[in-house]
Amino acid sequence: MESQPPKIAELFVYWLVPPACREEVLGDMRERYHGPAQYLVEAASTVPSVIYSRIRRTTDAVIALMEAVSIFTAYAMAAWWLNRPMLIREYGFARLAIPSAIFLAAIILADAYSDPRKHSPLKPLLGPTIGFALTYVLELNRGWALPLPILAWGGAFSVLIVSTIRLAFPPLAERPQIASIPAFWQKLELLPPSFSLKVILLPCLILLVIILHLLTTLISHS
């Protein structure tokens, strides 16, 4: 009987498990390995549980609600500005909820798969940027998709607003944990600023580049 799981199966599990708990999960599964079939069955039951547990650890319900409302409002503002009749005649508000849900899901998963050992001033922008790109790809050329100008402007506003929220209230994985104090109350404390001007300017410059690119794209299509 093989003492080690197949490399391909282990590599597959490695990429599915969030970085914060990869070593522990892979080590435990390697110790319990009895065969390829047993390994795949255990992976099918363990990996979803680990992802769900990591999402619960990295997601603040209050901040997620703020982000959800901000994203939906951004798309609603774009639709109201660019194509107001769509909101009433073509199930507009229901269609706005689809990219908003995709955007928020991408942010939550990006936080769950964020490596806590790696620190970067761009981390607050990672989730919103992935959300914008994923929403654009999934919505493009679909029958139920939003018109391109609304999708572009709504996504740009969402990136701007959500990134601002995340700079003010970093994800749970990026906050210093305080013993015996719930994470919800940590964000209410008036902590001294721990970032430099360079850390603030870099995400803002990237947001500016995204917005300028959207402006040139929309002007060329008009």
C-alpha cells in the first residue's frame, strides 16, 4: 500500500485549501492516507468545510453588509444615470443584484484565500479588483447582463467605494487580534494610524488608472 498520496491529488487539494491552513490540512490528510479513493473522498468532505470555516474567520458580517449595500447602490446609481427606463421596464433592480452578488462573493473568497503571512499595501484593492474583473467576465455577452456602460461605471464606483471601506476597516485577517474582545468591537476602537502616505497613495493611483481606462473605453464606444 502506498504511504503517500498521489502528487496530482495532493497538488489539487493544495490549491483548493486556503493558504492560512494548507500545511495543517495537507499534513493531517497525509497521516490518514490509506489509498487514492479514501484520499479523494476525504478531500471532498474536508475542503468545503475548511473553506467555509476560513470564510467565517475572515468575514465580518457588518462590513460585508456595508460592502453589499455599497456595491448595489453603485450599480443602481450608474443605471439611474445612464439608462433610467431599464430599472422599471426590464427587471432592472433584479438584474443589478446579479453583478452585486458576484462582486461580493469574489471579495469574500479573496479574503478567505488571502495569505496572512504576506503583507502588501495593495491588499485592500485585491478583493474589489478581482470582483470587478470576475463580474465583467461573467456578465459580458449574456442575455441577462447589464449594458456595458452600466456594468463599467457601476463596477468602477464599486471598486472605489469598497476599497475606501476596506482601507478604513481592514479585513479580519489583517487586523491585530485582541484577547477577549470580539472582532466586531475591534473596528470601533480609535487606533493610531499604522500606515504611511505611500500606502494610501498607491491604491488611490491604481483606482485612478482604472477609472481613466473606463472613461477612455466608454468614450470610444459612444
